[in-house]
Amino acid sequence: KKQAEKAVHQKKEQSKTKCRKARRRHINLVAEFNHRQRKNIWLETHIWHAKRFHMVKKWGYCLGNSPTEKSYRACYRAMTKHCLLQDLSYYCCLELKGKENELLKQLARICSIDTGLTFQEACCLSGRFEGSLNLYRADRYPEDMLGPVTFIWKPRDGSENRQLWIWVHPALKKDILRELKAIFQCTEPEEMCITQPVTTSVQEEKQVEVATSLGNKRKREDKEGEKAVPVKKIIGDGTRDPFQSYSWVAQTTGIAISDRSMEILRYRLIGPLSHSVLTETLKAASVQTV
């Protein structure tokens, strides 16, 4: 009996000798990361950047601002001789669906041919190239400029309905989205009025329950103390409330506007080897027709 009690005490003493990092490690990292994104959304590459960059909180996101090491020469060398990748997923994507004529008719009111390319440029309208332009308030050119945007059309599929993606900076998203809703006269559809935040998976919830039932071990607690609640995954991005609408439809023309922010990742490759990196990374999928 004494030997058994001695063995138990030895195990307890060994558990206390764990390093501080191991003792503070959360039992469910996914739930912990979701809990830390309540105010500022993380990009897909956040963990990688957080280890190497000074992070700043802007526009509802947590972004890498400057590297912790002197890597300016390495970045310049990659841009001039190799390939440099930037994560631009914090840019907001606005999706427009509807008849091509209706889209071009209303979009012509917020841009001008005097500034360069427009939405109806032939090379961009086919979907082969991405375009960029400056947007203005409806029928207010050259006054009341909203800001620069980039856009790309989905290639034609034989139908008169087209799909357009407009990429805007998060600081300009609210103003541009409000103007698009005004010119297309879009209202909120009832079936997509509110997006409920998705709770964690069953496996994550079980891990959370185990974490809260480990006695004196580290618990997930909120500001109220012992009343720990399951963490909910955040839907949307830093510029959108998860409880607000994300899609609007015009009853007269059928034009639909959707907020696709943080649903489509966006990366920028710079350098002479960018094309070779893409060809080695991406593989064409085999299309099977039923």
C-alpha cells in the first residue's frame, strides 16, 4: 500500500514538472482560435504570419504589418528573380448575378469611359482578363469618387445571365455596397435575411466538455468565471456582422448581390517564376459529364 501511494505521488510530481508552454496549451486549439477571433478575423495564413510578423488590427482583421527579421533584401530578391506571395484575402468580394444587359446598364452609372477601362470592355467582358477602375456615386462623375476596385467576369456559358466579382478594399466596402444596392434597387430576401453563426462540430464540443470536467486543470472560461459556453465559429468577415444579411435581390430585374468576403481566398504572386510556380502547384481537374 505504501509503495502504491508513493507511485501516485511520484506521478503527480512529474506532471508538475511540465514546461509552462505544455501546461498552458489548450486542449482544443480550434475552439481556442475561434474564441480569439471574436473581434478581429484571422486570415488562413494567420498562424504563419503571427510567428514572423508584427501583427496589427485593421478593418476588422488581424494582419501582418512588418517582419520581425530583416527580410527586405530577401523579399526584393524574390520579386526580381524568384516568386513572392502575398495574402490578399482581407479584400472584400461582392458578387453580382443577373442579365448582362441589366448589369452593364446600371454599372455604367458609377464609372466613366474617360478614366479608362469600364465593365463593358471587350477583353474583360469575356472573362479572360481582370480589370480595374475607379467607382463614383451614381451619375456624379467626376465628383463623389468612391474608390478603386478590381473586377472579373465569369466566362460566358451560352446564357444571357452573367456573374461578376468585384474586389474592394475593406475600408471602401460599406460605401460601395450601399451604392450598388441603390442603383439595382435590391432588397433583402426573406430566406437569406439572417445568417446564424455555425457552432463547433460534435468532436470539438466533446473536447470542450472534457476540458471543463478536468477538475483543477485549465478550463475554458469566459469573463463571468465558471460559466463557460461553447465557442461558436465566426461567419463572415471583419466588415460584416454575422447576424446581418449577406445577399440582396432586386424584385424588378432579378439582379442579385451577394457578399462573398472571406469565402474566396485571394493571393498575389510577384516575380518572374510566378507562372512556373502556378503550373507546378495547380493541376487541371478531369471534367466528367453525366
